[in-house]
Amino acid sequence: MRSLHLLLLLVAFVAFSMAAPPCHWKTCVQRLYAGGSMYDCPHECRAYLYSHFLQNYNPRYEDSYGSYLDRAYPEY
């Protein structure tokens, strides 16, 4: 039973690793917070960041980054 749990954990880890975005999205976020543009990031990063921030959008914060991306880049 324990080996089954370890196997499932390994499979989940591999699946999560393969599902990672094909970009250095943390670098893109750092550039954005430093005043950079979304267009400094590759297209894959922009699409990933947009969907990530929209999924985690918190309407309690009017100036949240999700609402900024929604207004600035409605095409994603």
C-alpha cells in the first residue's frame, strides 16, 4: 500500500513538472513589478500569466494585478 502511494506521488510530480509553462514566468513577474511591459515576456509567458492571474483574481482588491491584466490585455 505504501509503495502505491509513493508511485502515485511520483506520477503526480512528473505530471506537474511536465505541465509547467514553457517560460521563466517568475522572471516575467519580476520585470512587470519593476515597471516592465507584458511584451518584454515571450508570448507563452503572457498567455500563462494572464490565465494564472485571472484564475486567482480577488475582486476585493481593485488594484490587483489580475484586474490590471484584464483591462490592459483583453485579447488573452
